[in-house]
Amino acid sequence: MSLELFGTWLAALLTLCIFSFLYKDNPFYKFAEHLFVGVSAGYWLCYNYWNMVKPNLIDNLEAHNWEYLLPLILSAFMLMRLIPKVGWLSRWAIAFMIGSGAGLMIITYLQSNFLEQIKSTLVSLDPTGLPWYVVLNSFLIFVGVVSGLVYFFFSKAHTGVTGGVARVGVVFLMVCFGASFGYTVMARISLLIGRMYFLLHDWLGLV
Amino acid sequence: MRREIPLIITFVCGITMIVQFFIPHEPFGSMKSYFQQSYMIIAAFAMILGICNLTKLHVNKIRYKRPHWGYSIVLLAGLAGMTIPGLFVGAIKEGGIFDFLFKNVHVPMQSTMFSLLAFFVASASYRAFRARTLDAALLLVAGFIVMLGRAPIGDAMTSFLPEGGQMSDVANWIMAVPNTAGQRAIMMGAGLGVVATSLRVILGIERSYLGGD
């Protein structure tokens, strides 16, 4: 049996083990589930080592960039969590991550999630040279964004005009949630089709 | 000091990251990449910590013969089977053991796990989606149109309609207009929320990440 054929059989049997959960929880599924957790953990460990630790820490220390001793020390502190007596040292490493992450997020989120979104929403509604439906769509997006934001504004009671605008916001949000749901379901179904195709084509050669 | 020093570290790191954006000159200019690299290194070690914890948990399960301890052997074998070739034997080169396990064990199991959700989402939505109110009906109809519009049957059902009015066109319009509007409103709200929370963290008002005692 060639290695490729062995790989196909292995993948097919593991796929069937996982699909067996559709009947009920059983030892085959439990086996595949535990194997998946172990293999995933191993994969991400190797991925982190070769893509994060090696290029950012080991290579820099080998090049005598001694300022990288600080993240090395903090990383060691992170592992101190395993020793209860000195576990509190891991807070220093967590504080570094939380602090730099928070500082970075203030800038990036303000730019990408706020200013860029405003910029994309406030487009010209001048119909000159544009098809009518493009202008209408831009207007609808503007109405949807403003009313959606009004719905999320809880410092004022949703009554009167505010309530009416918030109601329009709810309509847009419901359509958005429905569309996101449908999109997610279809993504899962395309994965399912992929697995079925693998079983029927690559493994059994029926299609 | 066990709480004060972490708060100082958080404040200094947070302020430095903000300042480097407004003053892109030395020494702040090079600090961004240094902090980002350090962040990645520590985050990688946080993951290593998690894997050490997982190993410890399952080793104890095997040692004390707790219920289903046999599966812990499978988990540890999978972990070792992936880690040893990935770190030591031939690393992660194409055609190696790591590559074989990744292609024939990790990827098939991952996509099968996610594809299982198709069944559970379908059965959950069958029970949850009742068009009792206008809002629920909107959600249901939008989801239904997007699902049909992404499958060939959707266009086949509406083939009598002119181009631009078929199911896939309507689904694309829903994704491009009302969905974009809703997503933007959510993103802007979430963005402001992240900024507010980050400020609270940097200023030491929010301290829950430090844990107890």
C-alpha cells in the first residue's frame, strides 16, 4: 500500500469516525475527537515555534539583539503559571500582552472599525453619471448604518423619533443577522459537500 | 506589589503603543515592531503554557485511571506524533511526517468537525426559526434567500424572472446592502466599545485580567 493510499484510508476512516456522532456519541467519535485535540495542539505548537518563536526570538538572540531578552524573561514568567508558588509572576507577562494589545487596539479599531467605516458610508449621493440603483444602494446603506447606530445608543430612551429610527435599525440588523446565518450555513454545507466528495471520489471512487 | 507592577507594565505598554502612532520618530518609531514581536513571542508561550496544562491534565487522568483515561493516551499520542516530527524530525517540510499528518489527519478531521455543524445548525434553526414576529420573519426570509441564492436550485426556481431579479442576484443584494449596513453599525459600535475598554484597561480601571488574590 502506497503512502498516499494509506493517507486516503486514514483520512476516510477518521472522517467516518467523526460522522458517527450523527447517530449518537460513541467510542469511535471519542477516539477521533481526542486524536483531533492532540493533533491540533501539536500542530499549533509547531506552527507557533517556527513562525513566532524562532524568527522573533531565537533568530534575534542569535544575532546578539539583547533587547529580546525582555520578551524571553516575560515568556519564562508566563510558564511560571505551572508552579503555584511563583504563579503570580505570569501576571507581568499577561500585563505586557494586555497593555500593548490595548494600546494597539485603540489605534487600529479607531482607524479600521470607526473612521474607515464612516468614510465608506458617507459617499456622495450625487446621481450625476451614476446608475440610479448605485445611488439608492448607497442611500440605503447610509440609512441602515445610522439607524443601526441609533438602536445601539442606549443613553436615550427608544421612544418618539428615536424609537422610530431604532425600529428601522432593527429591521436592517435582522436582515443582517439572517444573511450572516444563511452565509454561515452555506459555508458549513460546502464543507460537508467537500467531505462527501472526498469519501465518494477520493476514497471509494464512485463519482 | 503583585498587583501594582502589572498595572504599571500595562500602563507603560499601552501608552507607548499609542504614542508611537502619533510620534513616528525614534525611539518610538522602532518600538511598535519591538512591542509587536514581543507580543507574538509571549502569546506563543501562552499557547505553550496551555499545551503544558493539557498534557498535565491528561497525564494525571492516565495516572489515576480516571473514567475514559484510554482516550487520554490517544490525545497524548496525537500531540507527540505531531510535535516530535514538527520540531525535531525533518521539521515542517513538505513530504515529511508532519506534512503527512497535517494533510491526512488534521485537515480532514477539522473540516469534518466543522461540516458536522451543518446538521446541528439545520436542526437548531428548524426549532428556533418560527416567524412569530416581523423581526423573526425578516431574519428567516433573509437567511432563506441567502441560502437558496448560494445554491443552483435558487436560480433554477427563479429562472422565469429577468436577469438581475433571480435568487442569486437578490442574495447578492442582501449581502451587499442591508447586510453591509448592519455589519457596519455593529463594527462601529464594537469599535467604540473596544476603544473604551482599552482605555479602561490602560488607566487601570479595568483589572479583571489580573485575576484573584
